[in-house]
Amino acid sequence: MMNRGCIALVLIVAVASLSGCITSGDGEKTVVIGSKLFNEQYIVAHMAALLLEEQGYSVEVREGLGGTSVNYEALKKGQIACYLEYTGTAYNVIFKMDPPAIWDVGVIYGQVEEALMDIDGITIAANLGFRDDYAIAVPAAWASQRGITAVSELAPYAASMEIGTDPEFAARADGLPQMLAVYGFTFGKTNQMQPTLMYEAIKNELVDAISAYTTDARVDMYGLVILEDDLMAFPPYDAILLVNDRLAGDEAAMTVLSQLAGLVDTDTMRALYYEYDVDKREAEDIARDFLESVGLL
């Protein structure tokens, strides 16, 4: 197998602006896969790469290429052929569509899929099956004692609770303000802090609830439970693998990538996240072991 970490040192860039592929000295074309700057992005990028390599494709993974705008612009310009995006991010950040009163998962997915193709000629190769959503997390023991599984069930307790949030969530129109408007209650106090400090704060009982991400391994590490967003206040962030028109036109490659559809649910991604964060394993090794465990390698 080609060492993807060294490809950039030996390749002569020839057609990146046209196809999302680069050409080596011997004329072999390499599919370039980008990623954003966090764990699940690296893992999924390597899943896609390993599946393509298994079918004879030469692949380079560019871990941590940048944020949403960097990866999406690179995809449109053909500098990469593929990367992992999220429906809520495409809706809010890329296309800046007006937020609905209630976020319906199917409606948002359809609107994003249509906008990707109609505006930029971008195709969804696979909906992986997990969502990296905003969420409200509370101590599992506290929730169990009160029989609480959903955000709406916080209503009798919220006025006496302090919630810890990251600064972005506290201010974003699709974050805490949207949640409070939809659910019709207010927390007694909001404490803004960095994400790492949020988890320490709830561990030490300095706050009663925190904003979290549904795939974050720290939810399990800190004995928390994610409450169901039963009134759909938060945007859905379905994980979708995007490809440019050149790769979308490669039927064999699309068949390979379609194997990722529905393959990874949120609990599974959280477990893979744990391997990266806690066990300190390499993203490529995590991806390979997972694909082998489900019989794709």
C-alpha cells in the first residue's frame, strides 16, 4: 500500500485544479481526500481512502486541511475530490439559508442535497448514518433518578439549573437562543467557557448541564447522557461524504464510497472517537480495524 503521508513530497502537481486528482512522476493519478480539523474527520477520510485503495485507487488523505470554507472551496476548485461535511453546516454556513422554526431532518437533507448539486455541481456519495449535532448533556445518574431522557423534560428543573456552554453555542442563533425559544424555558444561569472546561465543570458539579456534541467521546468518559432534542430545536448535522463532479462521474469509485452509507451510527462514531482521544490510536489504524470488523476490508 502506498504511504499516503509521503505522497506530497514526491508528487508533481499536474491536474489538481481540474479533477481533485494529482499526477505522480509515473503518470499515476491520485484521488485527494480532504478533512477538517478534528478526530472524526480524520477517521472517515481514512475509511474512504482505504476502501478506494482496496479497489486499486491511489489515494492521498490531507488531514486537517482546514475548516468548512477551505475544504468546500477546494472541492469546488478540484483541489480535492472528496471530504466529509454535515447537512446543518451546509445549510447554515455554506448556503446561508434562512433557519426554519423547527429543524426537520428530512427536509433539511433534501434542501442541502438539491443546493449542492444545483448551485455547485457537488454530489453526496454517502450519508454515513451518524449525526454530530449540538446537544444538551447532563449527568447520567441525575437523569436516571428523575426519568429524564429528553430536553423538554428539563422544564420543571431548568430555572434552578446552571448550564455550561462554549461561547459560540451561547450566542449562535441556532444554538442556545433557538433551544430556549423552542422549549419555552430558561436556565437559571448560563456560564460560558471553553469546551474542555465545560466537562471539568460538570464533573466537579460546578454546572448542572452542558452543551455538547453527540459524537464527543467525553460524554461517555464523564458519565453523561445526551438528552433527545424531542422538539427538534437544533439543526441536524448528518454526516455526508461530498465528491466533486469528476469523482462522481467515476461509477466504480462511487460504488466503493457508497459502502459507507449507513455504516456508522452515532454511538459507533463516539466509540471510534474514544479510541483516538483516549487510546491515542492513529486515525488510519482505527479506520482499518473498523472496516475489517464489518467485512469491508
